[in-house]
Amino acid sequence: MQKLNRHENSSHVSARVFIKKYKMRNILLALGVLLMLSSCDDYFEPKLTNERTEDQFFANPNYVRGLITYAYRAIPASYNTYGGDFLDNATDNALSNNLTGIMNKMVEIDGYWTAVSNPINNWQSRYDDLKNINKFIEVGLDGTLLYYKSNLERDEAYRQRLKGEAYFLRAFIHFDLLRRYGGVDENGELMGIPLMTASLDINNPDDLSLTRNTYKECVDLIIEDLDIALSANLPEEYRDKDDLGQDIGEDFNTTNLGRPTTVACQALKSRVLLYAASPSFGTSTYTEAAQAASEVLDVIGNTLPNIYNVNNISASFYNNDQNDELIMRRVTGNQNGENGLERSNFPPGVGLIGDGKCNPSQNLVDAFPMANGYPITDAASGYDENNMYQNRDPRFEMTVIYNNQTFKGQTVETFEGGNNMVGAAGVTVENSTRTGYYLRKWMSSKANLVDGNNVNDTHYNALFRKVEIFLNFAEAANEANGPDDTTFGISARNAIAEVRRRAGIDAADPYLASITTKEAMRDLIKNERRIELCFEGHRFFDLRRWNDNLNQTITGVTITNNGDGTFNYTRKDIVTPSYKDYMDYGPLPFNELLKTENITQNQGW
């Protein structure tokens, strides 16, 4: 989209004047109190009334603390928050069987993704969160507001922890916006987003004329905020006892799991600098990204926790409260758990009765190597197309439900005429798989959807996992210095070897040993990242920061039962996405460009 003043007529001018006068004077007038405070109704009781002034509100530590509490909504509570779909459903990893869902439309309808119709748009809600955080920084950290009047030492320690949380959240939100909206604008400049580091002053015209900061300026501020958070009183981890066995205290114990730690700050820094070094942006170096990831490894160690258990992945990882893999997490549901994820994604059919919504693609299935580490395209792999699920990387069974696999005590049948395909009891076009596969990852083995025997489970949405740090490091170190350089303590090869060891790849891993070039290692790292982090919201952004092909034809498989325990597999093309080259960068919301002519749009939109 071009700026309106290039093509506007008198009606456009009138519309803009009306929008500016109405929205700027009325909506933005509310930012000081109404937009910032009324959005926090769930946390502020009693609510502001004509008898309760703003000064009274900000004199109450519980209300002020609510500003930052509400901003935690920016941390996603689940992976499938895109109209009930996973963001992977907008990539070559999967399709949704919800044909009218926003992810399917994004992939299958040319022209659906626009500055007006943007399925990943979160601009307004995230800027609302930034207003709350900035207001908290201004009124909640200056020392005049006491959180514990009877214990000044505890009060200061607690305030410093809140400072760390606030600056972490501001960094996280700015980066979330940056990866959605940063890009090359219509002037050919690599731009970021408007940075918001203070409350808006409605009497200052400059505050009402937002402009985009450069991409580099955005990265610099995010790193600066993370450094401030690291210097505050955040713990390395929340735990109940110190090294001497004494109680930690309620401000830093495990009841606070889900709040940022110093390790989470370092993990976010690693992610930010890796994105910034990537081909689509290139504003920092891979050396900086490798160093940032290396600093996280110095804390978490060079060995990944052995959480993968093919026989009980749910209890050992997906739904495990004691999971050492998670650097920072958010719990979905309440203390009684929930089963919405299973209700949406369990296969349909007797005993399971899910909606089968997320359908992993054959593309993703093919990305998993064999258990000996070789890709299925390598002659040394031993892959057999007629037995395509045998002897595969163990992560495959923990990610995808495939034909003839046992799940919750039942044999899943995705062959034509099978119990989990169209025509069986309870199975329709609307809830059956389009690809021949259903989703296993994140599904609780404990959850039950059968009426009268409904069982919930607790789900943990990982903001950062330890394996991401290994993958971040491997990518950055390889791009900086090649596969075997140990400038940062370990090499890219060492890091990716640990990822594959933990996954259950043959210990000898001859395929990894055969890789000698940066280019070949790059391909392997990208593939490991794809299968390790699938259905966690990474691939959509990874493909774009790498400038990789967004339009790989998404494939599935049609399976026929031979009646003798064997099956025939026929690959099928389902859809080829219609993304354009400029869609490496997302569009800024159309209504934001209407509000101010100072914001430029990304090219192509």
C-alpha cells in the first residue's frame, strides 16, 4: 500500500481529517486513564469511579502492580491461538481441516493476507500492553510507592524484581511486534516499529505522530531493556529452598514459575540477535548471536535433559510440571487443567472424538530422518516407501499420529475406510485429516473427551526451551565460523550433535560425521530446527528471516489397506501456497496508516 497522500482525493482528505480529529482527540485522550486502566478490570477492584481519582489509583500498590500483571497477557497461553489453529498451519508443516479458518485462508486464498485482513495482527493489544508497562515503570519503580511498608529491605528487593519483569516484558513485546511488522518499507529502508518507552502525553503533538524506528534501533532498545532486566533482581530460577535448605520466600519461590528469570532474559537476547543477523535483516552479526547463545549455554550447560520418551512423552514432557526443558512457560487453564487442545486435535472416531483439526503434512513427515540419522533421501538411510514409518527418528512418533499407530490404547486407522476417516462413526469431512496424519505433539495421554468420563490435564506453553538455545547457537556459530570452530567453547557440530543425541538418533550418527561444509551444516541445522520446534510458532518466522521458499507444495498421503497387514501409500499434492516475495515482511495495519501519515508501509502491501 502507498501513502494515502499520493493518490487521495477530497473524500480521502475529509476521511483523514475526521479520523484524526475523532480518533486522536477521543481515543487517544483515553490512553492516560481509560484505555490503560479500564482494560485491566479483571485485576483492579474496586474499579475506578468518579469518587476514585487517578492519583488515588496510583497510590495503591495493588492497583499499580496490576498494570504489569495485565501485560502478561502478551505471553501466549497456548500454541494454537490463531483462530484455534497453529501458526505452523500457515507453513509447509501442516494444514487445518477448518477450510474457512484464517490459517487456511492465508495459505490457500491469493490476496487474503492484506493490511486490512491480517490473521497475525496484534498491533493494538500489544501497544496497549506497552502503555501499561511504561506507566508501571513511571509510577511503580521510583521508590515513592511502597509494596511492603513494614519491611523496607523486602520492599526494595521486590521492587527490583518487578523492574526486571517490566523491562523483560517491554523487550518481549517490542520483539513480538518487530518480527511481525519489521521490514523494508516503501522508501527502501529496513524499518522496525514505533518504539514506545514512555506514556503518551496527549498534550504533546509529537507523541501523537508516531513514526517507525529503524530495525537496528529497535534491536538496540530491546537488548538495552534486557540488559536492564538482567541487572535487576530476577532470579536464575524460581525455587522453594536455597542452597542451605532455607525457604526462599514467597516473592522468589516456585509459585512464581512463569515469570521471567535471568536465563529467560538471555534466551530472548539470543533469539533477537539471531533474527537480526538473518538474511532478511542483517543488522547484527552472527558472531554476536553466537556469543549471546553461548552465554545461555554457560548457565544451562552443554547437555540437554533427557525428556523424550516415546512410550510416555506426555508425562515426561508435554504435561510434566517438573520439566527441566522449559526455560520459561505459561500454564494453560486453571489448577484443574483443561482439554481444549485435545478436543480440537484428537483424531475423530469412537473413543477419541476429537475434531482432528491440525493435520501434519507429508512434507514434515519426510523431514524426520531415520533412526540412524540419515535423511530418507540418502541411499544409506534404509528408508522403504512401502514401510515409511519404520525405523524413523523417535521424534516422529512423538509428533505425528500416523496410520496403524497405537494412541491411547487404540490403533489409529487413516487408510481409506479406516475408523478415523470419513465414513466411520462420528467422522466427517469437517473433522477428518486432509493429509493422512493427525497431531500427536502437545496432546495429553491423560486427557479424555468421552462424555461421563471427561478428564483434563495441565498444559505448559513454552516461551523458551533449552533446545532452542542449542539450535540458535548452532546456526549462529556455523554461519560465523563454520561447523567446527570452538571460539565459543563448543562448535556448531557439538551443539547439533547434542540435539540429535537427546532425540534418540544412533549414537554414532554417521550422517552428521559426513558433513564437512558450512552449507551442508546449514541445511541440517534448518531441518533440525524444523522438526524440534514444529508447532511452537517458529517456522512461519524462520522461513521469512531466511528468505526461504514460502510456496512449497503441501502434500499428504492416501493409504489403502491390502487386507493382509500391509498398506499402499500414494503421495498427493494438496495445495501450493500463494505467498508473494514481499510477504517475507508482514503489513502494518491499515488503520494505523490512516491515523498518521508519518508511518510508512512495508513494500508490496
